[in-house]
Amino acid sequence: MFNMIKPAFLSIGLISSTMHPVASAAPVTPVSEDSQESHQARMKWWNEARFGMFIHFGLYSVHGGVWNGKKTNFYAEWIQATFDIKLEDYVHLSKKFNPNEFNADDIVLTAKKAGMKYLVITTKHHDGFCLWPTQQQTDWNITATPFKRDLIGELAAACKKHGIRFGTYYSISDWHHPSQYIHRDAKGRATEDSYFQTRMHEGRKAEYLAYMKAQIAELIKNYDTDIIWFDADWVGWWTLEEGQELYRYIRSLKPSIIINNRVAKRNKFKFDFGTPENETPESTLDHAWEACWTMNNSWGYKSHDNSWKSSQELVRKLVDISSKGGNLLLNVGPRGDGLIPGPSVERLADLGKWMERNGESIYGTAASPFGKLRWGRCTARNSPSGATLYLHVFDWPKDGKLVLPGLKNAVLSAQLLGKDGNLTFDKQGSLVLLQVPDQAPDPTLSVIKLEIQGSPDIVPMPSLPGKLSASSTWSAPGHEPSMAGDGKLSTRWSAAATAKQGHLEIDLENETSVGNAFIVENYAHRTEEFALEYWQDGLWKEAWRGTKIAGEKWLSFPPVKAKKFRLNILKAKDVPTIEEFSLYAH
Ligand code: FHN
């Protein structure tokens, strides 16, 4: 039985390899005839879109994750597998599928108002049921339901009408097609894992391949789908080569189409885009990617799943993903009657309001030129004359001072996005000190727009993770050395009450080449003499020596390799007190 947090199939490497940042990404298998230029041209609208709607809708939606009174604790669209519902019982679901409230215009407009630019709907999930009147040999399709209408056709038309790109999800594995079967034990029982690994009957693969190709051709011909979004590439009988061949075939039918990497094997193939699922990579990837996320813990409608992510969390997810150069495909699971559940609609409306004000910082932007920023994320827009940086401040500074470290370019202007008037700022070397209101103007997430001269020229980041310790600590709690490494200017380390000198040490755990340090002493300007030191050959050696810190100081010095570094306050007017101390790799 799958575990709700980490289903078995998610832990066998389906997802993880798409998660690796550039340095450790799995090798990309090229599809030679797709030149980089043609790939980029085809992907232009998609790259600029940044935000789309995923729709999981099918026969399973009628049951909302409950079968004979039993509630699933896994994805609702997997109900057939979870309760091992026999085919003869499951087929009756088609007689119950009558989503009378389904209104394609309403769904598309809900997506559009949320700021989404495209939509992908499950035309055939793992249960094999086709949500359109397919002409291929199967009665397992929408015409067999009381609803009868061409739901996919209606949605495709509404997308065209409202200027939203249209995409179709298609599961390679099929629990219904006669070419495949579910392995059962001697007692005739099957586990979710058996459903996960469907088997192919000897000699029937060609037949199924022809079926898939013909169905995909229908989706292109009848609905002019812009994206084919494959899934269930994990089945043992599906190979990388077959996937690549299918990819080529589809592109020959519609050269401008966009196909996700699950057409082949998601861990080995990255065209046209990678698909991390319910996970966001740590940093940018070396290929186009789209993270798909659920709003609660199920893709299909699950009546008893109330673990909704908040609107603020979803906004931040979109921002986080954009700052790493990816797209967000945010899921909704309409109920059996065809309506999107209320909590999803509310969240989409909130996202829409935020995007209305701040969409400029998302659509068509490039990934952040910075490494990790301690207070939030950045997106960028480059132009021949300069660049715009959008600073998304997750952790608003209580003292009204926002520090952007590591920007070498001149800053031309700074303003709160969507507000009149400029913010004042100061530039000290590569440090930008911005004066911002004491309170975040937008409780969901506020954005600061910086116009800079030239393309971003950034001092290598990010700050290194390390363990902080100190020569002494103020007796009352809340003044520990770790406070100087929490990324917040509102907290601080203080030495013991009688100290007039002391040091704050960072242990990086591994020898690291360090060339920059950032120190903040805003609370009181007490330091009169200090040194930045590193431990080498049994001695503390000096990398930098200075007098007053008096505010924020960004130190750049010839790189030194060591495991331990310290800020040594040699002389202070009163108890040494430091808000932030961080090191940056060279
Ligand atoms: O098993 C499916 C699941 O039901 C859902 O469709 C997600 C969406 O990406 N894909 C599969 C798991 O990878």
C-alpha cells in the first residue's frame, strides 16, 4: 500500500533525477533533429507563460476518493488500484459520469483570471477512460456516459476563445486496454504496485502503440492541442527508444507542438521540458522545466482531503519556481458534477489578484542572477539597455532596511512594484541598501523593482551554510550566536554583559574557498577594530582588518581556503553585538 507522504513509486527514482541542479543533472538524451534554435522558438510562448492549470478529471471524480464507504489515503484518481476494484465493477462508473455543471468557459475563465496562460487536462488517465469521443476501437470513452458531450472539444474551443493555450495529458500505462494486464497473486489479488507496473501481453505492444498514435493524432487533428503531456512512462515495457520515436512522430504531425519528457523515460530524457512533481528544484536546471503541484494532496477530486496549501504559499511557490527559471502547473480536481472545488476557486482568485498587481515580475522573466537570497527570491528581465530585477521579499525587514548583497552594477532606480514614487537606496561596493517601509505593503508578498545599468554582474553567491559559535553570549535567551546567521536583521548575537571584545566563529564543516563576507552591526555601532580570520596550520590568520563596521559591511578579499572562519572584534565601545555574519564562496 502506498504511503500518502511518499508513495512507493515516487521513491524509486521517478522524480528525483529531475530535481538535480545543473551540476548533477542526469545526462540529457538528445533528439538530434531538434536544433536548439527550433526548440527555443517552439518553447517561446511556454517559457514566457510561467503559469498553467492542470486538470485531473475523469470517472474517478464521481467517487471523490471514497469506495463503498472506504476512504482512500492516496491519490483519488488511483481509486481503482487502491481498492483493487475489478474491471467489471469499475466500468459501471461510466454510467454515473454526468458532470452537468461542467462549463468549459467558466473553467477557462477561472484559469485566465488566476493569471494562467495555459491549461492541461487529463484526456486519458491510468484507468484508460477517454474523455473525448475517440474514433479508435474502444467504447471506453465519453460517449458511453449519460453526459455524452465532447468535454475535451468544449474545453479546447473555450481555450481558443479566451486566448489560453490548450494541452492534453495522456497516460502511457492503461489499466483497461486489452494489450495490458495487472499481475495478480494466486488468490487473484493485486496491489497498487501491480497497477503501477502494468504488464504487456506477449506480442500486443505494436497494437497498443498504433492505438496510442492514432489517439494522439486525433487530439492534434480535432483539438489542435498545443501540448501533449505524457505520464506513466515508468512501466517496464516502455523504452526510451520507443518514447523518442513517439516524440518524433508527434512532432511530424504538428511541428510546433510541445511534448513533456515523460513521453520517453523522465530520468533520461529532458525534451521538451522536465517535469518535477510536487517538488521544486533547489536551483535552475540545464533544461526547460515545469513543476506540477497539487493544491491539497490529491490530483483527482478527494472529498476528505482538506490539507489545502494557503494562497500565500501558492504565490510563493510560483515566485520560487519563476526565480529558478521554471513554470508552475497548478492542479485542480473538479468534482463529479464538473465544478472546481470551492477552496481551489478561492485560491485561484487570490493568485489572480496578486498576479494582476505583480504579473510583470513573473511573465517572460528570466531566472534570478543571484544565488540564494536570505530574505526571498529574485526574477530578472534583461533588455539591450540594461536589466530590471524584481525582488520578492518573503521575509520583510522589520527595521525597514533591505540588503541586496553582491550586485556590481549601478542601480538606476528602486520602487515598490505597482506603487508610485521611488525608494531611497545607497550603494556600498556591491551592496545595495534599500530603505523600505516598516511594514510589507502587500501582506501576500511585496515586490521591489530595481532598474540597473547593463546586464546583471553578480559577486558569486550564495552564503555558505555553517555552524556558529562565539567566545561568550549574553545571558538572556535570544542572543545566541545562531541569531547572527538566521538571515534576519531584526535578531542579533550579543557577547556577555561585561565583554568589550569577542569573536563569532563559523564552522563550514569542509574546507572551502571563501572570498567575501557580509557583516551587519546596525543595532549599535560599537566596534572600533575588527579582523576577519581563518584557521590554517594551527593558527588564526587574517584575511581582512578594519576599524568601524557601523552598519552593513561587505568584505571582498583574496580567496582563502579553510574550514573555520571568525569575525574577531578586537576592540569595542560596549558589548559586541552583531545582527548578521555570513561567508560567501569564491
Ligand atoms: O500517477 C500519476 C498521478 O495520478 C498524477 O497524474 C501525476 C501528475 O503528474 N502523475 C502520476 C505520478 O507521477
